[in-house]
Amino acid sequence: MDFRKCEVRRSADGGVEILGIITEPVTWEYCITFDKEDVPGLIRMAFNPHILALIMRHSPLLLGYLRHLHDFAPEDGLSDKVQNAYREMMNKAGRMDAWRRRKEDQAATQP
């Protein structure tokens, strides 16, 4: 997951959505949702002594990451692409259409 190439936005129910694409080792589109109920657990995790030790150990890498953060931007229309893929895979007809398209693409690329 490369969070530099993701899109962060507010969801319809007031939460926060993180949308993006994982490209290695396979290409996956993902959508992570955080709600108000998730905040206490995230705070508890952030102040765990082991997590604080990891942050201190890797702080030089974190500073380099933050310095180059502006070099990466999410793709245009990424959220629409992820939402359409999610809707397509959540119904059986959409899964079958995606399977047929993948098979047709494979047949077209093979000699």
C-alpha cells in the first residue's frame, strides 16, 4: 500500500474513506473506512509503548517520507473507479461480467 497515491475523503455517513490501488504483487483497489467508533482504539494503539518505540526507531524514514509527500498525487477519478469496482464485485452479475472481460482480454493477448 502506498498511502502517497491514495485519496482521502469524507464518507456520506460522516466517516473518513481512504481509496487507492495496490500494484504489487497484484493490482487491487481498496477502500478503508474510519468512523467515530474507531477513534478510541486508534488512540490506544498510538500510545502503546511498542508502537512509540517503532516510531522513534523509524523517524528518519518518516521525515524523508513527509519531505517527498508532495511528489505524489492520486489519479484523477480514482474514487469513482474504486466505487464502481466495489459495486461490480458485490453483485453476482458484475462478478460474472468481470470474469468474462478478463477471459476475453486474455484470449485477445494470446497468439
